[in-house]
Amino acid sequence: MRETVAGFHARTGRDYAPAPWVLQRGRALAHHEPCPTLFRYPGPCGLRDLLQGQGWLAPPEAEVAWFADRTCHAHGPGALHFGTLALLEPLGLSPARGVPEASLGPAPPAVYGTANVRFDPERMLWVPPSRLTAPIPWEGLCSVAQARVWLGDCARERAEVELQLHAYLEELLALARAGAPGPGVSWCRVPAGRRRALLAEYGVEGRWSEHLARAAA
């Protein structure tokens, strides 16, 4: 939901109050500055836990959880394979506006930081890969229930994503156990030929990579 701080207070009676450690990493929003619907791809391990309804928005040791104003961007390529999380009423977590990293490209998303809290299914929901670019009116949706109407039945896709998340993490774990060097970037960003070569060199069955190759064929 796109809403100003003033509008949020008038609608809910709740104050906008970013945590001090969040303001060390960003700036508070002005009274009439709108905050859009926010999205977070928490990485494969984080998403696996959150799909099971548990865990933190960011790793437990992190003080700040970072969100973007769009479902897909260069910093979270895994969202294209596993989906992302939508924060429908972002001002409820009192976000501060951050500075996007230069690595996010020439047109980076707007980024916002909130205090790192536990996953709350009343505030956030999973957006499957097939719906990342769908014409969903995120700016007008203020509840998980409203968003689910637009997303439709995602049960089958969610079950498939959970299987592929498991395969992805097992593949990386098997490579690490075999002594393979870390890829240096997200495994899903490694070119297919390089992934196949590493898997073959270290004798690892690449269930997720095979699935990806079949899907691309």
C-alpha cells in the first residue's frame, strides 16, 4: 500500500517511529512523504524458513532488514526462481529510506530499512515467481487478504518452489562438502555451463541445475 506517514497515522492512530539503529542507516520519511508497498527476497535459507511460517525477516544477528520498492531487481536474482515477500502495510514497521547500492545497476530500486523482526503472516505474504510481474495493484492493497485475492491459488506453485529450494540448498551443501570453492555470487547467477562444470568436477548431482536446464529447454 502506498501511503504517507500522515495518512498512516490518520487511518490507524499509530505513530511512525523508526528505531535509532535503523536511522543510523537511513533517513526518516517526511510527514507527507509516501512509502510504497515493499518487497524483500531474504535469500534461499531465509525464504525456506519463512515459507514454513517461522524465522526473521533478515538473519537473526542483523539489526536491519532491507526492502525494495519492486518485486525484482539485480540484488535478489533468486526471486525469479523462488518468489519474494510483500510487505503490505510497510509504515507499520516504521521504515527509513536508505541509499541503494551502486551494484544494483543504473536504475536501482528505492530501498527502505526496518528493524529486523520475526515473520508476521498478518503483514507479509509470499509472491510466487509467476506473479512477480503480474499487473497487481500493490499500491492500493493494504492487507494480506486483499493481496491473496489478486494472487489467486498459489498452492501448487508454492509446493514446487519449496521442492526446488530444498534441491538448491542441497546442491550447494553437497558442493561445499566435496571441497568446491564458493561461487562468489548467488548460485543462480552462475552461468549454466560453469555450474555444470563445477558439479561434474566435484562429483555432485545437480538436481536444481538439472531442473533449471529442463525448464529452459
